[in-house]
Amino acid sequence: MLLIKCPYCGERDQSEFTNGGEAHVTRPKNPEQVTDREWAEYVFIRSNPKGIYYERWVHSHGCKKWFNAVRNTSTDEILLTYKIGETPPLIKKFQNILKSPSGEPDVGSGNFTVKKP
Amino acid sequence: MTDNKIYFKFDGKRYGGNKGDTIASALLRNNVKLVGRSFKYHRPRGIYTCGIEEPNALVQIINEHNEPNVRATVKKIYEGMVVKSQNRWPSLKRDFGSVNNLLSPIFSAGFYYKTFMGPKGFWKNLYEPLIRRTAGLGKPPHEFKSKSTHLHHNVDILIIGGGLSGLLAAKKLAGTNKDVLLIERENELGGILKNSNKIKSINDQEALEWLEKTERLLKNSTNIKILKNTTVTTYNYSNHLTAIEDKSVGAQPENKKPELVLHKIRTENTILANGHIERFLSFRNNDLPGVMLAASFEKYIQRYDVVPDNNPIIFTNNSSTFSLLQLLINRNCKPKAYIDVRDVKKIERETLNLLEAHNIPFYPKSEVEGCDGNSEIKKISVRTKKNKIIKIKASMLCVSGGLNPDIHLFTQSKGLVKWDEKILTFKPEKSFQNTITLGSVSGNFIFKNIIEEINKKLSFIDGTNDIDLKIEVNGSEEFNIKEIWETKNNNKSLWSKSFIDLQNDVTTKDLTQAIREGFDRIEHLKRFTTNSMGTDQGKISSINALGIVSKLLRKSVSEVGTTTYRPPYNPVSFSAIAGRSTYEFYDPERKTPIHPWHIKHNAVFEDVGQWKRPWYYKKYENETMNEAVQRESKHVREAAGILDGSTLGKIEIKGKDALEFVNMMYTNSFTKMRPMSAKYALMLGEDGMIKDDGIVCKINDNHFISTTTSGGAANVLSHMEEFAQTEWPNLNVYLNSITEQFATFNISGPKSRMILSRVFNDVDFSNNKFPYMTFKNINYLNYRVRILRASFTGEQGYEIYVPPKYALTLWERIFYYSRDIDLVPYGTETMHLLRAEKGYIIIGQETDGTVTPLDLNLNWMIGKKKKDFIGKRSLTRSDIIKADRKQLVGLVPIDKTYGIEEGQHVIEDKNIPSKIDKPIKMLGQVTSSYFSPTLNHSIAMALIKGGNRKIGSQIYVSTSNMNVIPVEVVKPNFLDPENKRLLS
Ligand SMILES: [Zn+2]
């Protein structure tokens, strides 16, 4: 079970939280003026990277506040959490965590147990 | 009884054991060697190990709800315990299923996959019942009632393993400001000090004396908590671990007390000091009762004071068996032979000296070819240095194939392991979390190095001092091993077997065959052969399988890799996982304030989410649901009825921007709406699909109260919160769930106004003063009541909102004032019928997450002038405006005596062919169907393709007995389409 730091309450068990999908998906300002495709992008399409992912969580069994998190999807490490409205950290900041082009770190990914000879 | 023996039963026979004995140690004490039959071939099996790694000795505890697959090597006996062997019929000695052993040449790897393929129906009727009878382990438990609890810990340091390394680590941490939890699997601390003869002295004290002193020191230190009889099963992310504590070791579980405690531990650092597991070797008949791991044999002598056999043969490929040899000699039990795979030059001087001094037959550079015997070992054949086979009479064989660091938890923690060519096993290489490995789990098999290792690895912890300790061992300090996984087999018979997985009956031949058939990736091979997939997860054999496979593939073990170690480390009872969340505690039950009245009036309840809602009320003992519903609904239409609607979700929306927010959340427009009026409102997702409906009451522009469906309340609130917080955080709006702050009654029927006028006699209920979809706040007997003129039945109706404290009083008063009118209480089923007559939808019945307001012809609910609301843009997407989408229609059977079944398909064709060879064209499905007592015929609602254009036409509805009913498509409004009743 992950330990997640709610920016309002501090570190709590994952079971107190609900994941809210990708963060920083902007709702079009004037929905009437966007094309079907643009609207569908907003409603249905999410990125699904292996590696650094910006996502939303809500402290549903706690303060009920929504916040943003940066998670490494290949190790499930939550690297940072920050409040809604705060500027998201640059992805460059986490680049040193990704050891290979595919976003696979050499340890913790779950895909390898044995160190390559 | 004068002796202090503990008596228990095994397969009906009474045996005595000592206090502290496991079932296995007690059986060995009584010279019982045969304890079970194997999984597939029903071969006789004995006790192989002395602990959690046991593959064979699984038994059923009859007096503990028939608990199956209990390891006899772990479970401690108590007076009156009843134990049964597993997987045999009719008896252990004469087992019918052992015919499988005769048939074994055809039961090779993948046998089930390949053989039982066809013909159709054979699997279900013949193969599966046959296999179920002969394969498998224990029988399921019965009359089982869970008694477990969960406990949470937040510590600085968790130490797993109370053996030498764990104790030293704890000692180092004693008196620091760190919160330390030390977990030990056995009922006593000590590990290797208790299990073996390896440690001669610590600081010139006897090992057990040092242990006693150390335990006292740890107990007296305030920062260390010790849990015994506790096994860590899972190592999750963020240093979160779970462990199971057995609270009834060596005693019959007490009735009212928890048997198991699931500990959930969050820690800053984890110290793995969980030791190693000895591995076996493959040779012909290596499963025969009498074969036992060497360290286990030693543990039986040291820990339980049982010598399983006075003159066993020792077979080894490494230096760890010296301590057993010495122990046996000290006990005057001379081994019949000592067989070492290694060259005499590689064998430790201490061992050679001991063998020579005691004149023990010694076979260097030799191996066990196999063993023979019917149900236990009689003879062991040895292949000598000169490749000659000689046979030695013996009844037990102690085997050591090397030592494996117990890396299960380390790999669960996502650490990386590396193959060590010197000790021929995997050992931890790189931690992923704050994980430290100490002692043999880190591949350090040399005791004198432990102190240095601990001082080095734990020096980062504040407040610790270096420890200094002198450890003297029996025999050599070095660990030396020669690679061997399987010995050469002389017997070429098809029936000859050399096992690689004892629990799942996988032979080394199965591995060869799997590779021949192309399953050369280790994860594929595991699944095809089921190697290491038993409840023991191949603890003594999985590394051996990698060794054999690497040889077959001519690859290094590193290249072959290991399969993924998955939690739990050992089997976990579902009872421990469930904890207190069982039976009535599984899910909370929510009851309305009127609940006691419902019970008194013979309500039959229905679960709606967590709520208990009256489904219908039985007027007399034998009244069926159908009769009750017909009676209740007719009565509402003719006089009046009352429904307990307290379960409706209620959300209060307040703030300067409440109006703007409500306008965004619902399809309707609330801007021009007058204060103290109400609107039936729809809530969509951004995809345009209906999420929920309810009535929104406007108190003023800064204050709204909306109702939600009973099951949807929590979701609707969190949907609103999500948008308020993430999309429009600048809006000034506050949301609050007030579901339980108000009980709600729905009174409807032509006489409802009369009833309300009597109860609230100072309120003017006339149509002018209290029109449809308006509400009033009134004071009634000094509490505030909100009355809303609304209806879900199509009749004149009112909703009363009252604080729950006064709800039952008011409910009873309403009945008192209508005692001459015949007010009928009605349940959810009647509510559904009444609303269906009016064509009102129910979320989750007419909608399923793929239905838009346009599909339901609810266009009138969409605020056309509103620039935006959630889901609005989606309603103009090309797919949503297609004319042939499923649309809501009403159905009436042409022959009005027929009933329509809910959930049936709506089809265009009159005939369903007797032999269906192509899909039948489906128009849609029946979403609701009832017999209307008011109309005196069946009515139904359905979602059908292009439904709007089909009004007036005849189509068909399938029935459960493969028939069709002709129906007429009508508008989904069967009663009073002009709303005369509603507005009366
Ligand atoms: Zn919080």
C-alpha cells in the first residue's frame, strides 16, 4: 500500500485516497467552439506513459481535498504532491530517475528480479 | 493420566507428544513416517522438513472447522487435537488413487491441457469430476466463522527474524530513540541458535545462555517490541508490510477470541534477517518417506529433542552438514554413511577427521543414485567415485543440496538479486526501498563476518554503537559447495521418478519435456509444468529447477532468471484478510428513522446501496409481493399512499456563486427560476451521458438543495466536489451532504392534499397558494419542516422533509389524521410501478451510462440558452445525434392478457428460428415492465433503435421460453398524459 502525502494532512495510507486520473487536462474554455475531435480529446483521451505521470488524487476518506501528484508509473513511486492551482514541476526535474529510454529504471520496476550479468 | 504427555489423534489413532511439539515432531517421536499422499500420483509421502518450507506433510485439522493444508511441521499439537492425512482414499496405507502412479507415464507435463480437450461436454461431465476426485489437496473447511482482527503499526525500524542476526541488530538498536518492531516466526527467539549445533559459544557463553540474556535485555528496553508466532507474508511499496500472528499456538482456538491477527506495518527502514532455506536434490525416488533435509533433521534433534532416525545416511554437496554429523556422533547415533559429492580435497578437515575418528563409511566424490522401498526407505543406492553402484540398508536419508538465502520478501520489495557463483544461489544485490539484509539472507553464511556486517550496514542509524562479540562455531567457518542439481539415474524405467516439485508432483523429466516442447522461458515453463506453483511455492526446490533448466539450455542461471516471487510468502487465511469485516460488519446497514414502524407493519425490505428500504408491506400473512404491489398501487391512485423516501440523497449547495455552479452541474437553467421553487433536474457526465437525476430546490441565488438517487448520493457529491475544486476553484461554493439531516416522506394520491391540510392546519395547500414544484418552510410543533409539492407517481403529491429526531412522531401523526381516509404505506416496488405508468425514468434502470437526455426525449430539461454545462458539448457530437440511437418508448402487448418480461430483447422479426445459425437482429431491450392494475394490462418501457420513429408500429418482445409477444410501440406515458391528476 502506497504512502501518499496529502498536501493538507500529511502522509496517509493509500486506502484513504481515490485516484482521479490524469492531471492538467484542461477543459476547453468555449466548448461550443471546439471541434468534435478536440472535445473528444478532452473527454476521452489520456496519456499513459511508462515513467513520469502527472495525476490527480482526492483524499476521499480524509479532508476530501483534491490535489496533484507526480508518479513514476514503472515503480509506482509517488515523487511529489502539490496543491491544485500550483505550478506543476518540470518533467526535467525527474529525468535522472529514468535510467533507460523506455522509462524503465534498473531497480523496482517489477519486470526484472535478477540483475543482468 | 500421570505422564505429562499431550495426546492427539492422527488418522483415528491416538499418539502422545511433548509440550511444544509440532504435529510432525510428535509423529516422528512415535516413529510415524508416512503422513500423506501426493497431489497427482498419490505416492506415499513423509515429513521432508522442519518448518514453513514443508512441501509434503500437509494435514487437515478436523476439530478446527476441518482446516485443510495445514503444515504438520509448523502446527503445534494440543490436547484433544484431531488430525487427518489428506488426499487418500480409503486410507493412507491402501490408497485407491495410487493407480495414478501406475498410469504415471501418461501424466506428463501439460497432460491436462493436451488430453482432456474434446469432445464437447466431456470436460464438464466426465473429465472434471474424475480429476477432482483424484487430484488436489485437502477438503474445504466447513461451518467456518472468522475470528480475526487487524492491527496497525508505525515504526522506525522493522526487524524480520529473531535469529542471531536479528537479535544482534535489535541489541544494537536497544536504548536508541528508534521505535523497533522485531518479528519472529517461531514461538521462541533464537533461530539458528535453537535449530542447530553450529554455534559453539558467544562471548565464551553457551549459545542458549547468551540467547536468554539477550532476550531479557531486549524485553527490558523500552523501544523494542517483539512479536512471536508471526510471519511476514507481504512486502509492499512504501515499506508497508503485512504479517500474520497466530494467537492460538499449541492450544485449541478459543471461541470468542481472535485466532489470527493481521499486522499492517509501516516502517522507515526494514531489516531483513530472515535467514535461509536449505534446498534438496533430485534423484530417483527422492520423495520416498524417510528422505529429509539435513538441517531439518538437525532441527528436530536440537529444538524438539526428537532423533528421527538413529542411523541415517547423510548426503551432501556442501560444508553445512558437519554440524549434523557432529551432533549425531555426540548423541551416539552413528550415521550409516556420509556421502559427499565433493572431492576429498575440497572437504573440510574437521569433517574428515570426525569421519575417520568414528569410523563412519565415507563416500567422497559420490552421489545417491536413488532409494528404494514400498512406503518408506529400505535401501539407498550410492554411485561411488569409481561409478559403481552399491546398496546400503537404511531407513532415513538426510539431504543437503545447498543453502538459499530466503530472498522472497526481498524480491517482493522489488530489490534486485544476483547469482553468486561461489555459493551457487541468488542473493540480494540492490535494494529498491529502505531495506537492509543481514546474515544468511544476504548470502553471508560465515558467522564471524556477521558482526562486521551489522556494524557496517547499521552505522547510519543515529545513537548506535559498534558491537563487539566473539562467536565460536563448530567445524569450519568456510562455506564450500559443489554444483549438482540431479544425480545420474540408473533406472531407465518409465515409472522411475526424480522429483523437482514434491507438492505438485513435477519430475525433472517434466522440465526436459517442457523445454523440448518449446516452453524454454522460465515463466512459461513454470506454468506448463506447474513447478513451484504449490502452496509451498517451491521453497526447497525452485532454485534447483533453475539449475536444471540452465544446464538443459546451456545458459547461465542469471540468463535463465527466476520467476517472480509473489506475495504472500506463505498461505494466508481469508479469515485474516477479512478481519472484522465479516457478516453484519461486512458492509454497514443504513436504516431510516421510520425503520421500527416498517418492521411493525410487516415490511419486506430491499437493499438499496447500504440502505434497507421497504419493498412492499404484507397486509396479511400469505400476501405475495405481486398482490401487495397491485393493492398498494391501486390504493395510491384511488386515495393516498405514503412512501418513506428518507434514503434520497440530499446535498446543500451554498455560496456567492452557487447559482453559477448549479447551472454548470445540471442540464436545466436555474437563473430565471423563482426562489422557493423546485425543478426536476438532470446531471450528465462530460460524455453527455445521464449520471443522476433529482429535484433542485432554490432557496435563493446563493442557496440550493438538491436531491439525488438513493444509491448515487456519495458519487454525486464527489462529482460536484471534483469540479468545484479542480475545474472552478475560483467559484465561491460550498457543498455539504445533508442526507441524514432530513427524513423524507412522499405522500401522493387524490386525497393527499386533504391529509396534509389536516396535519398542518395553518398552511394553505390550495393550488394557487401552493402550486406544483414550489416549497415552503414551516414550523411544526417547534421544529422546522420543509414541504415540497412534487410527485413521482403522477398524482397530486407532497414531499415532507423533517429532522430525523421528529420523523417517527410526524409519520405516526399523519396516519392518525388520515385514519378515516385509508392512507396506505407503500414500498419501492409500488413506487416503481406508479412511476412507470407515468413514464418517469429510474436512473440505472432506463439508463446504464450510455443513455443521453435526447435518447429519453428529455430535451425539455436542457437549458437551451445556457452557454455551457457539464456534458453539453457532447450532446452535439455526431454519434450522439444519430437518428438510430436507442430511444425510450412504451410497449403495450397487442393481446392485453400477456405480460412482458423485464430485460427481454426487442426484435423486429416475428419468428425465432428453431435452429439459430446467424445472429437475430435486435432492436433493444425492455428496461421496465409491470402489470398496471389501474389500466388493467401490462405496460413496459424499452430502449430501442430509432424508437421515436417506431411509435405506432408493431414489433416483438422475446420471452424466456423462446417465444415472442407482439407489442405496440407507444409513447412512454400510459396514464394521464395531460397531467390532470398531477396538477389537480
Ligand atoms: Zn487530506
